[in-house]
Amino acid sequence: MRTTARVVVIGGGIAGCSTLYHLTQEGWSDVMLLERNELTSGTTWHSSAQVTNFGMNQTMVGLKSHSIRLYRELAGDPDHPITYHHADGGIRLANSEGVMEGYRHFASMARGMGVEFEVIDAAECARRHPLITRDNLLGGLWDPLDGDIDPAQLCQALARRARKAGAELHRQTPVTALRQLPDDSWIVSTPKGDIHAGIVVNACGYRVNEVGAMMGVHHPVASMEHQYLLTEEIPAIRDAGRRMPLIRCPIDDFYCRQEKTGLLVGFYEQDCRTWGMDGIDPHFVNALCPDDLDRVADVFEGAVARIPALGEVGIRTVINGPITYTIDGAPLVGPIPGKRNAFCIIGLRAGLGEGGGHGWLLAQMIVHGEACYDTWVLDPRRFTAHGTAELTAVKAVEDYQNEFRFHFPHEHRPAGRPVKTTPLYRVLEAEGAVFDVVNGWERLAYVRPSQDFTETHTFRFNETFDAVGRDVAAVHNGVGLTEINGFTRVEITGPGALTWLDGIICGKPPRGIGRVGLAYLLNHHGCIKSEATLARLDAETIWYGAAAAAEWHELDWLSMHLPKDGSVSLRPLTNDMTILLLAGPRARRVLSEVARGDWSAMAFPWLSVRRTHVGIVPAVVLAVSYSGEEAFEIHVPNAQLLSAYLCLRAAGEAHGLRLFGSRAIESMRLEKGYLHWKSELITEFDPYEAGLERFVDMGKGFVGKAALERRRAAGPRRQLACLALDTTTAPAHAGASVMHAGRVAGTVTSGDWGHRTGLNLALAYVEPDLSAVGTVLAVDVLGMVIDARVIPSSPFDPENRRLRPACP
């Protein structure tokens, strides 16, 4: 066994084998995999191993398509073929029009990734799968490439190819300790000796936190017991002359696929249970949990009602084994938060079906720093300190119970809520606030018009339309107040702070004390990594503000680039302070009544920052706006948040102050053409493609400059455009395909109704020659091809007159 390796992958299931193989495909051969027992001896060996193209976003669709292409290639290897039932087809069933509309959206989204789904009615579902009934069935989503694969053969094929490319695999080699050296490399200890590794990868399945503990980290991954059964022979399958499609049924919480001449039927029962919360027996290898068919009896009854042949055949085998879940059900693939040269590929509840793609993207991240797709939906840093074992378990149960039920827009399920709140939570709730969730924080979304008001989750405009419109009107015509909690805030101090920031942003930092600026950070490929608001408080203090979801992401990037001489220090303030946002043409009057000093437009213009007090509460005020209306971010300590809030409410009463929420802000920011991190601002595009050239200074040095110069010379692949849609029925949701001449020409990143402009707006990356104002396009909205035209990027107040009121 080598004593050094560029990368050591820990774990020999699909995650580890795929990562090892794809590292060699990216050109790294000095790589090693360590498995404590035998390959596939964890969850992989008992996987039902379904391989679908379906995903909730384009990144997931893309990685699954890669898996399918890879598995087809492996199956066709003349020397070492593997069993892969490719393109049996699969149907996701539906019994409501809302779910059917969701399927139409996912079909539109997948089309942008070159994947064709088909939305079919109940009769067509029954024609394609003659064993199912049409009772309580409206239709379904057809995936023509659905299938299943042999888990052990797949992993052995990947391992074989990795070995051939120079990788080493060592079975019966448990990792006993991990120690990081001052240069951020690792000592990996095993009974066979130590290995000096440049990078380590945790691919340990349900033992993920055993290895995590060796690094001093906890991963938000929990295991659930999952049961499926294999039936005896079913004559209708034996005599069909073709393989039966797969079925996934959110109506009755089961799935099934053909297994030889019978069926494999799996269950997602409501009476489910976690596994391994108090530790895992070290001898649990190629093992299963005890059968418990009583627990799935009601789900089985539903499956029989849908597939009557199940009631006429015996059960041959029952499998009950652990599968892993995260807080939101999506895997954790990428850098381990707070660590250097450490990655993970964990929480793969559908590991076999998509593991090929996950290993592909992770290998790109390790070798190149980024993957070909933006991978935030997989990023381990999307959960922060609230991602405890207890919360993960609660959310895993909830996700398991809703396995085939996708989230509707603005749907935030109740398990584990509230996780993070400020002292204002109950106060705002009593005033009619409805909350969405951002990085665990309960954030005011809108104000309900009555106590009995309820929201119907749908892809169309719903009951909240008028409520959000009233919020917008309050801000536009008078003054509104809302709470922005969880906003990522890092205090950067030191004599070298300004110079250092100048070297990692692509534009100019605010030069004057008391000034605020917007800045963009690029990765080494010249694409957008982060967006930050920089507020210069004094000669050696700058506040760095970013999206709430980005808390750990920003800390990782900033820490990675800190100068070694100690001239710059970082102090996270995210969880210590909250923003009270005051917005509207009367906002300045309210602020003037609660804080001493001159708050006139001349003394405190747009893009200013000042330390002050709001009533008795110390505060930092920024004159910035994400709505296009004059606005002030009032940053106050959480311990005194209530006092500042009450002070502002009292002062605002005479000015008609109203509460408003984040959904109104979303509507208004689209009218201004303001971009959102991980919607428009993703690692697949550079600032020129995003229309942010005014924030780029090519006359100075910055991270990613050389790559950006090359990209600029090559010209844009896509260009961000603002679209006005000719419909009042529904917004264009992220991922919807933009069409031109009957083909896909772009993808929507955000969409909503603009209440001040009366326009149904969308932002979309489109082919550059289709981005000019006046170009006529179409958008596939829930299966409806809607006319759309390219309009100026800021249809509301393009000259920013409302942000710069005239000085007296």
C-alpha cells in the first residue's frame, strides 16, 4: 500500500467508487480508495437500484443524465458487461391537477438539459403499464430512460476502470484516525499503516459521522429503515413480451419495478423510523434490519389497489435496510464546511441511480475547483450550525413520508420549525406575519389579510397575489418595515483590509469612509462566486454582507484567501445581529425621528453607512435598496432588536407605516433587474454574461482575472435578459425553458409578477443573439407556450430617481 496519495477516498460503495473512477477521468491517477470491509457492503448492496432522469432542478437532471450515459457505456463493455435494464420507462403518477402542473414544469425544466419527459393522461398510463388501475388517477410523468442496474456489478466496473487508470483500492482497510497537518494535508491512519494524503473524501454512507468525528465535524445525515419486497412470478409479467415500466406513486407512497418475472415493491410508510441514531454496530456489514411488514401494511394495501396482481401472488423476499437522508433530501457533495482539502459525497438516498453523476461533479470540484454545473443544490455548506442530528432526523422522517411529493413554490414543510428565530418572531406572528424559511431562519414572507387566511400551494398565482400587492403598495406609496434575519455579515478589520478586498473582488471597493458599494467575487474560472455589499465603517473596518444562505460559503472563501501576514481579520456577526429594513418615500422621515443627526438626502445619500442609535439601541444604518425604493438597512444587536422595532413602529404610526415581507421584495427586485445569488448569480456564468460589466475593473488584478479575460475574448455563451410574459395565469418558475423557433434557446432563473409595473416578469439566460430588447421569444410555463418579449433590464425607474431623492 502506498504511503502517499493525492486523494484518499474513504468508503467503497457507489459514492466512493464513482468518485475514484471520475478522478482518474479528470487526469489524477495518484488516488486511493479505502474500504473497511468489502466493496458495496453498506447500503449499496441492498439498493433497489433504480436509474431515473427525473430531478427537481437542472443540476440534478444533468448529473442523472451523466449517470445514464456512463451506465450504458459500462453495460456495453464487451469484456466486462454489467446488467442494466436501460429505458424500460417509468411513470410518476398523479391524482390532482396541481401535481400534473408540477410535472409540466419539470418537463419544461428538463428540456433545457436535453431531457425529454412526457406528461400523459390516466388512459395512457394504463396503456403503458397494463397492470395498474385508473382509480383516483389523473395522469403521470413519463421518463422514457427509466430503468434499474445491478449495484455490485456497477461498483466493480467502476473500480476495475479506476485500477486500470492507476488508482489503488484497498479492502479490509478501515480508517482509524484522521489528522490534519499545518499545510492542510492529512494523515490517514489504518491498521496497515499511515497514508499522507493531499485531500480526503468522506464517502462513508451510513457511517458518515464516524469518519466525520475523526475530522471534528458533524454532517447533517441520518439513516432511515427502508423496506421493499420481491414477489413470486406474476404470469402477466412473464407473458408480456416486454419489460414493465417503473412506477412511482405519491398517491399511495410506493414504487415498483420488474424483477425477473415478478415485481420489486418498495414502501414509504408514514409510520417510518430512523436507524443508527445512537451508534452503529461495527459488525453491521452486508446486513439488514429485521423485517416489519406490519409497519407497511397500509401502504401495501394501496399498492395492491393500484396493482391488483400484487394481491394474487406470494412474497419471495423482504429487504429492510438503512438509507441515508439529509435535511432537505438532497445529497451533500462538495467541500466540508470549515475544513481545507476535505470533501464529502454523502446522504445519497438514491445513490445507485445518481451516484455516477455525483462522483463526476465531485471529481471536477476536487481537480478544477468547480464543476460544469453550479452545485449549490448539493453543497454541504447550505446547512449551517442548525443542522444537528436531531433536526436532521426530524426532517428525514418528514422527507421519507413525502418521498415522491415534490415541494411546490413557497412550500416550507412544518417538521422542525421554527429552528432559528429572533426576538421578533412572536411579535410579527401576532401581527399576521406568514413566514418562509431561509437557512433555517423564519423570515417574514407576507402579511395575511385575515386570521383565517390560508395559502394554496400551486405553480400558478394564488391567494397571496393581492396580499403581496398590498405589501408592495405600502412600500411604494408610503413606508414599510420588515425584518431581514440571518443576513450573512462578516466584519473585516485590519490595516490591510481594503487592499486585500481590492484583490479578491473584480471591481472597486468603496474608497471613502462612510460609503457602501456592491462587489462581485469570481472563482478561478472567471465566473461568479459571490455577491457582497461592502460598507466601510472606518479606516480599518469594513462590513461584508451577503445572502443569508451563503453564511458558511462566504466564510470558507474569505478564509481561504486571507493574507498570511495577519494584516486582516474576520469576525462573523451573522447570528449576532438582524436587519430592520425601512423602505419607501417616507422612510427617511421615520428614520429622522428615531435617530439623532442629520438624515437628509444631502447628509446621508444613497450608498452611505453610519453608526448611530435607534432610540436607545446602537445601530449601523446603510442607505441601500433591493426594491428600487428609498430604503435603509438598520443593523441592530439581536438582544436589543425588540426595542429598536418598537421605536420604529411608534415613530412610523403617524406616517402610515406597514409591515411587508420578502415576497414583496422579490417582486420589486425583478422590476429593478436586481440579481439573486444562486438564481442569476451562479458559477456557470461570468459577470459580462450576467450584465454586470459596470462592476468589473480590468485595469487591476483580482482572483479570476486571467480566466475572465479568456472568456471575454471568446464571447458570451448566454446573456441574461429580462422578459415580459403575456399571461396573468402563472409566473415562469426557475428552470422553465425559453423557446425560439420551436427549440430551447435559454432558461429562466427567476420569475414573478411586478406589481408596480403590471408585468409578468422573468429573468433568463438566453442565446446572445436573442437578448436584444424587442426580441420576441416564448416561455414554456406549465406546458403552455407563452409569448414573451425582451424588455429593458430595469422596467421600473430605470434612472434610479426614487433611490436618489432631490436634495433641498
